[in-house]
Amino acid sequence: MNEIAKRGSPTPVAPSGVEVILRTMGLTKRFGSLTAVDGLNLEVRRGEVLGFLGPNGAGKSTTVGMILGLIAPTAGRVEYNSVSLKQIGAIIEAPAFYPYLSGRDNLRALALASGDVPPGRIDDLLEYVGLADRPKSPYRTYSMGMKQRLGIASTLLSDPALVILDEPTNGLDPAGQREIRSLIPQLAREGRSVLLASHLLHEVEQVCDRVAILRRGKLLQTGTVSDIVGLGGLLEIQVAEPERAAEIIRALPFVQSVSVQGERLSVAAPEERGADISRALGDANLYVTAMSVRHSSLEDVFLELTETEAGPETEGD
Amino acid sequence: MLPLLRSELFKLSHRMMTRVLLLIAVGALLGAYLLLGLAGESEEGDVLEDLRIGAVHDNGMFIVYQVGVILTVTLAASSIAGEFSWGTVRTLLPRAAGRSSFLTAKLITLGLFVIVVVLLGFLAALLGSVLVTAINDLDSSLGDNFAGRLLGSMVRAAYVIVPYAALAFVIALWSRSSAAGIAIPIVVFYAEVLLTPLFTSTESLEWLPDALIYSGNISSILDSDAVLEEGQLPGRWQAAGVLAAYVTAFISLAYGRFLTRDIT
């Protein structure tokens, strides 16, 4: 089922039987004349990994801040279903801890503040993230990778239903990145939801069930990774008179865009419409000498969506 | 709120700064007594009289106040501004029972620090006065109700430190800067001392010292005539009321700002 929701669409509705644990409804934040988040409708479902994508300044951290109650929305609201704020573990922008405390003591300070962390949990988590061998080193002496690991441990302190990770593999070596990438689906298998904000699109493509793409505070697309990637498929067509062919193809109703590169055309259109394009060209005595389908990566779609000046036009805009 | 208080106390007790500040409190008091006691031995008999054990409730209180203000202002400012500069406010707040609980836990911890500074300061002053009394063979009588007077002095010293700590806290919270939180209360303190003679000599401003923090009110509570003559000081209860109003205003401003601020 195609679950893609476009900008300006009503609140996405989860398929029946899927529990939505958190929903933002028309969430908006303005800082003076700047609209950081603009009418955001987003939902996080139980046990899913939702990739939260957007270029710098897109409004990701502001959205997370509003979800966590750190930033007051100008309009709209966050609805928590069967999850309380304290059941959300989050790293926002970067791990932040007390530099004078050790990793263990930082977790202890947070555990004391939470008041609901079982004994032994801290040591288990330090073991889990590979920091058990330096329990007494002050946080300020940690490498970036160690800080990230401690950040992840802190998100899991209170057995959270939702884990929000902002660039969790920043500063990690390849082995560490792989560990985190394997940890994220594991969290989902344990029944937790994960909201993953990342610039590493291949990382998102590997671990996320759905993605939401944000630009200038507006939600451009949400949907499953395969559906979003499917948006960006291109038909590559080789034809004798490319300029005339381009005009004919542009007139077809299912074609989104056509670009000409030498004798080759790149046509943004559904893959199954290749025969229709070929027929239209044939009717004009233009014969296709080669046609292939080029599948896009999430990165292609992301760049196409976010680099377009006005963003994609959608119904209701 | 109790979990947050436990967390605050844990952080405070594990912070090197706390230990250094408390060490300074002890060292400064003991050092002041010994320095003045040894220097004043030959010439300044009246200085020695102030340093003897029977006068510790009076002289010690004044030094504890002077040192305590600087130490608590430092801690108050860094306690809240540090949360912003390290970004830990973002880590901690979602786990907290609420913003007001977070702030209340910080203020209670600060209050406890004031009490510990005053207690340690007086212990150091007591030790210093015992040593000075012994070294200079001074009158070792304690006078009437020594314990009661000592306790009263400790309460007064703690009370007059609080307005500056509250001012440091609110400034640091608004500015998110430890430096501003430390500098402004100290500037206010010295500006009052420097400007009060100007106020008292200007007819239309004569009333002002009674409305300021240190000049009229703290001086009245500490029985100090360093800035104003004894007859110019307001009554002690009036002074206590004015200081309480300042503390209430500063803390209200802190809550008002923190409860509505976006934590970005």
C-alpha cells in the first residue's frame, strides 16, 4: 500500500491495527518573523524506526524540542498516546552531559532525576554501549564516539517507549557506526519506536521503516522508504530528435519532468508508462533506440525535494 | 521533586568546584583570623580584642558574610548557567517532574550550600579565634549565652547572603552566563558601598540606602556602621523585610523566565 502523504495533506492515518504513540497536529513554531516549523502533521507508530530528514535549519531539532516540551509551540499540539514524556529517551543535536562527572555518574545523576531507574541498569547500559571499562573517567576526557555511546545509554535509562536520536553515529568509527545501525532495528524489535534524525541518508535507508522529509519547517513527504524512493524513478530514453521528443513527452499528463542531455532524455514518470511514451513518440515518427529505468536512492529523492526552490507542488498548496 | 533534589545534591557533592569553594570558606576565615591575629599582636590591641573567642559571633559573622557572598554568588551563577552552557538542561528537563521542580531543586540545593558555607565559616572562625586567643593570651571568657549569640549570628550571616545568591541566580538564568551572574552582584555590592555617601549627602536621595540591599538593610542586620552611621540604619525587622522582598522578586523573575523560556 502506498502510504505517501504530501505537504498540505491532512494528518497521516496509520493503517488499522498500527498503534500511533505520538502525533503532532498542525505543529508550528515561529521565532519572530522566522517560521521554523510550519503546520507539521507527523505520527510515530509503535515499534517503527522513523527517519526524520531535512537539511540544516529545516526545523528537525525545533520539532524534537517541541515533542520533548523544551520549546512551546506557537500553534498546534503534540499528542502522546500511551506514552508519557518521561518515557521518551532523547539525544538532541549532540550528547550533553556534565563534564566533571564520569560516564557512570552522569547516568546516575540522570537516573536520580528520573527516580524510576532500577538498580543495576546503569552498569548494564555501560556494558551494552561498550563503556564499562572506563567507568571513572570524566566525561570531558571522552572521545566523540564515547560521548555518543553514553548518549545512547542515557536514552535507554528509563526503558523508553520512544527513542529520539539526532545524528547518533556522529564521530563514531566505521565499526561503531555499524554497531549503532544494528542497535536501532533492535530497539524497534523490542517494541520501542525510534525517531532518527540524520543527514546520513544511506544510514536512514538501511534502518528506517518510514521517513519524513522536512524543508523550511514544512513536511514535504512521509512514507515508507520504498515508496519514497519509488517517487524518484527516472526513465532514460535515447531518441534521434531529443528536443522535439521532449516537447511531445512533456505534453503527456503522467510526466512530471523531462530533461535533455545530448541525445538522451531523463523523464520523471512512473516506470509502467514507458510503453505509453514510446507509443506517443512513434505516433510522431520518432523512434526510441534505447530505454532504461534508473532507480533513485533516498539521497536522490531527498536532494530533489529539498533543493527545489519552491518544493514540490501538491494539491491544496 | 525529591528525585531532582537528590540528583542536584549528587551533582553538587561530586563537583570539584563545590569542594574548592568550601575549602576557600575555611581557608579564608582561618587565614583572616591568623593573619590579623599575628599582625595585630604588637600594635593594634583593639583588633585583637575583636578577634578573641568571645567576640567571634560578631567579627566572624562579618567575615563569613563577606566571603560567603562571593562563594555563593559563584556557585549560584554556575549552577544554572552551566546547565545551559553544557546543554544538560536539554538532557535533564524531559526527565524532570516539571520545570518548576527543576528550579526549586536547584534553589533548595543553593540554600543548603549557603548553610554549609556559613557553618564551615563559623567553625573556621571559631578555630581561628581560639588560636588567636591562645597565641596572644587574650581574655578567653565567652560571655553570656555564647551559643545563642553564635547561632543568631549564623542565621543573620546566612540571611544576608541569600539576596546576592538569588540575584546571581536570576542574572545567570536570564543571560545563560556564569560570568554575568557572578559579576553583576559583585558590581552591585561595590556600587552600593561607593555610591551610598553620595546618596546620603543628596537630600532628594537620602531615602535610597534604606531601599538598597547592602547599604541600609544588610548593614542593619549585621550591626555594621561601615557604610552608614548607626542612627541612619533602618530597624532590623524592616531591613529583613526589604531583603525578603528582594529575594522574592529575584526568585519570581527566575521562575517567570524559566517556565516560559524555550530551551533551544
